[in-house]
Amino acid sequence: MSLEKIDHNLCTGCGICINSCPMDVIRMDEGKMKAIIKYPEDCMLCEFCSLDCPEHAITVSPEKYSPVIASWG
Ligand code: SF4
Ligand code: SF4
């Protein structure tokens, strides 16, 4: 589970998400001028990037927000 997707049809390459991310997960593809998910394993699912993206291009995996409820006995 991690930052799931950056929609390159929506991303304008503004770079806001890169500055928003406290974990350095997102980098800019300098060739395409689109944000890319570089280190997904470092994502802590804070959602700063998706909240700050003006184009709503970022999807954070929703599973994290459906915690497994287990009961024993
Ligand atoms: S904030 Fe959104 S539009 Fe801007 S670079 Fe990141 S993904 Fe692209
Ligand atoms: S959810 Fe948080 S840690 Fe993960 S990529 Fe976005 S800003 Fe970075």
C-alpha cells in the first residue's frame, strides 16, 4: 500500500506535490515534466500530496483507511 497513482493526463508538472511530500516519495520527470512516484515504499499515506494537487491527479491507496477489524474470543 502506498501512493498509488499520478494521472499524467491531469498532471501539469507544477511541482507542488513534490514540495508537499515530507517523505521524498515524489520526483519530477524532467523529460516529461510530470510528477512520478519514485520511492513508493517510503510513503506514509499522509495525503498531503493529493490534498495539495490543484489538478486532483494523485490517488492515494484507500485500503489504509479501512483498517481490518479482528476479534478473538
Ligand atoms: S501537484 Fe499535481 S499537477 Fe502538480 S506536479 Fe504534482 S501531480 Fe502534477
Ligand atoms: S501520501 Fe504523503 S508521504 Fe505519501 S507521497 Fe503523498 S505526501 Fe508523500
